[in-house]
Amino acid sequence: MAIFLNSDSRVIVQGMTGSEGRKHTQRMLTSGTAIVGGVTPGKGGQHVEFEQNSVPVFNSVEEAMAATGANVTVIFVPAKFTKSAVVEAIEAEIPLAVVITEGVPVKDSAEFYTQASGSKTRVIGPNCPGLISPGQSNAGIIPADITKAGRIGLVSKSGTLTYQMMYELRDIGFSSAVGIGGDPVIGTTHIDCLQAFSDDPDTDAIVMIGEIGGDAEERAAEFIKANVTKPVVGYVAGFTAPEGKTMGHAGAIVSGSSGTAAAKKEALEAAGVRVGKTPSATAALIRELMTGN
């Protein structure tokens, strides 16, 4: 099994006719993802040629879903159009919308996240690498050839650290890896993924990667302590970040003692989470859990 994305996922790409959409659609097709259509308003009826096959383009998400049975959309549209693209996906009631675009205004993210809350659509992102269930489907920009299917679940704010963790544990493998993004306002959270991995019978242990700023990791620690019985290993990026300076993601800013890596590490360890000092040390902790070595 896997969370959110599996071999039954039928994927459309909003913005497939643009350069980024076309490039990453090709990558997803190469990795075995079932890409069944693209969406670009005004270009319905066209086809885009890829190495594997010719993919039809539709004018709207609703039209694409009706024609293809799509249940996932990956959104590669410019930041200024992202809100309308996500709202369109939510209104079409597609089950999963993966928003890759970076630089989306926080106001826009807050508005479409509010609309998604209570709807039939799960939003992942924005400013995220997407998610992958190795050997089944890959929705986003995560490299498909750096790991294999296995029984580790991974949820991460950082795209780069997602890739590193997948590669370092490639011999053990992952059920699913989800990059949730590091903006101040995101859709799917650490807690959402922790719950899903906790409920997944084919996930034996969970890696959670956080970073400085905000209190998402502290809230995740409270959730783990109360609800998660599977072993969780954590890493918090940003131990050397100076106070008051945004580092990398827009949400990664520390103010006073709030949001520091040390405070997050302390909260996670109090919840029984083993926290690595570096990404490689974190991989070693999960390896020890999974193999005894």
C-alpha cells in the first residue's frame, strides 16, 4: 500500500503545455505514472507528444476528469495563476491536487487552503516537490530512480532533504515519500501524513523532516505522543540559522526562542522521537530501526 498516491492514480497536469509542465510530465511518464491528460484553458482538443504516448489536452479540470477518470492533478502554472488553478481543481472535486509552484503569495495560499478545508480535495503544497509511491506512481518533481519500494514512510518540508533521505535509504525503500513544502501556509501537514502512515499497514516506521520557523513540528510532536504507535525518527533543518533571518523557505524564520531547531528537537524527543543531528545521522537511526544494524 501507500498513502495518497498508488498504482490506481490517474494523473492530469495543469500547465502541461508550458515548458516546466512538459518537462516534468515527461519525467513522470518515464517513471511509470499514469498521465491521462493535461489542462490548459483554450488549448482543449490538442495533444502533446511524449516519448511514451500522445497526451490529450483539455480546457478545464472538470472536462479532463469526465473524459479520463483522473483523480490526481499536478499543478505547474505560474504563481500569479496558481490560486485560480487550485480553486478550479477544488471545485471539480478532484481528490488530490499537488501544487508544485513556488512564489505563490501567502494570501492566495490561505484563500485556496480555506476553500479546500472541508472539501473533497486534498491539497499538497504549494512550493513542494510532490509525492512518490515508488513502483506505483510519482506526482511532481521527485526523482523516481533514487530509491525503491519499501516500508518506510517519509514526510518532509524540504525537497532536497527528501531526495537525500530517499537515496541514503535506497536499499530499504519507501512506501511513500511526501514533500509538503515549506511555505508559511500549506495544505497537507506533517500531522496529516503521520496519521496516514500510522493507518497504513505497509508502513513500519516514519521519517519526519522539519525545519526552523513556526510551530508545526511541536504540534506534530504532540500528535505523535498521543496517536502514533509506530517508531518515528526526525530531523530538524536549521540549527545554525541566525535569528530573524529567513533561510530557504518562506516559513523558515526564527523569532526569539520560538521556532528554533533546538526547541523543535526537544519537543520531538519528549514525544519519543529519535532526532538525528544531521540528515545522514537521521538515516542511520531509521536504518538501525529497520535492520538492527
